Amino acid sequence: MSTSAKKIWWPHSLYEIRPTASLILAALAAVWAVGDALYQGYWPFFAAVLVALAYALALYGGVTQQLREAYRREQRQRQQRQTAGNV
């Protein structure tokens, strides 16, 4: 039995847009939930689920975006140090 799970391959364009898309979906879900609650005059279960979904999507999108930016910044710095050392 294999201990490593097979990773899903994403095309580069979809891989790059996932965090941004999740942040946009989170904003839309939150606005929809609040609008629905204001329209109905109370917080239905559906609105509460949308708020929880928005929170999870925003958390995923924000953390993923920050991790990618930090990784790329470190890679650029490492590459600059290597090229400066080879000159």
C-alpha cells in the first residue's frame, strides 16, 4: 500500500488563479448571505452556511496567496545570491 497520495495536476493558469478566485467567491458568498438575511429579516440556516463557506474560502485564499508570495520571494533572493556568488 502506498503512503503518498497522488496529487492532482492543475494547469498553470488555473493553479495561479485559485487563491484569487476563492477570495472573490468568498466576497460574493458573504454579500449574498448578508443580503439574504437583510431581505428576510432574520438569519436563515442557508445564510449562516454561506457565511461559514465565505470564511473558509477567504482563509484558504489568503493563506495560499501569502505562502506563494513568500516562497517566490525566497526563491528570487536565493537565485540572486547564487548568481552574485558566481560572478
